[in-house]
Amino acid sequence: MRIALLAPLPPERNGIADYADAWREAMREAGTDVATPLRGQALSPRASMLDKQMEAVDWSRADLVHAELGGGRGNEFLALEWLAAAIPACL
């Protein structure tokens, strides 16, 4: 199984990044392939730019997308909305 992880990750300093990193490592240790296709990218709040960022990823390589998000991360929620509209089977 291949999972695409949509979450903040270290070196970003917050609890969500720490949790997502621990989750990713636990899944990898269990034999699951976890990709982080948007790691290090600041997602755009503008729909046209976000579309380009999301379209640049080959989402068909993932069996599902797992998101770890929290308050104040509106752009990631927009990315999930994009995925739900463009590739509903991955969520």
C-alpha cells in the first residue's frame, strides 16, 4: 500500500508536524510506503496557483491520502477539497 501524507513535517515546529512525522515513521516500520509529495511547499491560498501545485503531483501513485491538519492551516484544507473534487477515490 502507498499512502500520500498531507501534513506539516519537521523542521516545521508544531505538534502536528511532530505527530505526523511519528505516524509516518510508524507506518514505514510496519511496511507501508508513505510519500510526502508536498513536503517543503507552502500551499498557495489562490485557487489557480493551488491547482498548479496539486496537478504537478501524480496522485494516482497513491492508494489513499492521509491528512494531519490543525487550526490555521486553511491552505491544506483547500488542497483536500481539490483532491475530493479531482480524485475522490483517493480520500
